[in-house]
Amino acid sequence: MLPGLTVVMVKTRFPENVGMVARACVNMGAQDIVLVDPERWEIDKARPLATAKGEPLLERVKVVGTLSEAVADCTAVWGTTARTGGWRREILTPEKAGPEMAASLADGERVALLLGPEDRGLNNDEIEHCTRLLTIPTAPEASSLNVAQASLIVLYECHKASLAHPFRPGPGPESRRITQDENELLLATLRDMLLDIDFLRHDNPDYFMMPVRRFMGKAGLRRHEFDMLMGVCRQVRRVATLARDRNRPDSPAS
């Protein structure tokens, strides 16, 4: 079983694919599917592909409007991609990703597996919500996989690894890993601080924040580390503000 694992399907076009993913989920022990802004969602079209075993999971499918909402309470978000290069670096195969996902789940954390739209996969904005990326090696002349095929391969590796990572009680509230909501708050605070000290270029700060986002995604911060970094950011911004005030032409100290 994979308690705490949510399969998030972004802007799906065909309910039948949701049905096939539901069947893959029950085969491997995943218990939740979230649809983000689906093009259309008709459970009756998904039922035949889910089979009787997958029907209870279909009844629990949650539909949300944004990806941020779908992964807000997750501590790790794994995005699937067939495209590499650029900012899409350090991409793991399912064989390597499975043990990491299983270890997080064994610690009682919530983990999301992101599957992109059938026609294009996850775009760069959606990839920004991911803490890690994985790709499924294929023959180069046919690199595109159906979302249900992709989900089954990844969930199989995760399930296989989970057999070696039995569930254990999670850490206390101050030592748990931070959620995506907390991660986004920290990134916004870091962005403001880095702008205050002129580390980021003001003309396009979000672009130059990408390496910071990648680094923070891999850090796996705990709640007490989050509190510490938020405090550091507040103090740096306070000192930067005082320095600016002292250097103003009308400042008494100038």
C-alpha cells in the first residue's frame, strides 16, 4: 500500500485515461487521484477502464481549479517529463525515484505524482511546482507514453520500493518536512529579500529565481529549518531597509 501518495492529473482531456490511471492506482496501492482543471470529467466514461476494483477510487476523485491547491499539503511533488535540458536537470528514472518516494511515504509524508495533459505533458509553469522530476526512458523514435502507462510504471517502482520501507511513525511537528504551501511562502520571502539586497535582477526576478527554486526543492527542509530561514530573511530585509534609509539624501546621517 502507498498511503499518502496522491496522483495528480493536470488538465486531462479524456475521462477514459482517468479510469485507466485509477486501475493502475488500485493495482499498486495508491488511494487518491486529484484532477486539476480537467477539460471534461465524466465518471461514467471512466468506469469501464477502472474496472470494479477501481470504481471506489473513482468515486473519491477530487477536482480542483489550480495545481497549487492540489499539492498544497504535500511535502514532495514528483513531476513526470519526457523533455530534458534547460532547467529540467537532475531527472531520475522511476527505478531511482521509487525508493525516494517510498522513503518519504514511510515517514508519514504526503507525496504527489504529477501527470501532465495527454497532448503536451507538464509545461514550465507546472514544473515549477515540482520538487523533483522523473522521466521514463523510451526508444527515441517513440518517447511519448500514455498517462496511464506512465503512472503504472512509476507506481510499480514506488510500490516495489515500499516493501523495503515499511511505515514508521512520522516526526514531531517541528521536525516534519515542510509542505508546498510553506515552501511557496518561503520562496516568496527569499525572493523579496534577494531583491532588497540586489542579488536578483529587478527586470526579470522570477527567471533568476529558478536556480533557487531548484535548490530549495532538493533541500527537503524541516519545519524548524523553515522557521530559521524565515527569521534570517526578515532580519536581512530589516538591515537592508535601515541601510537604504541611512543612504537617502535627506537622511540625518547622510
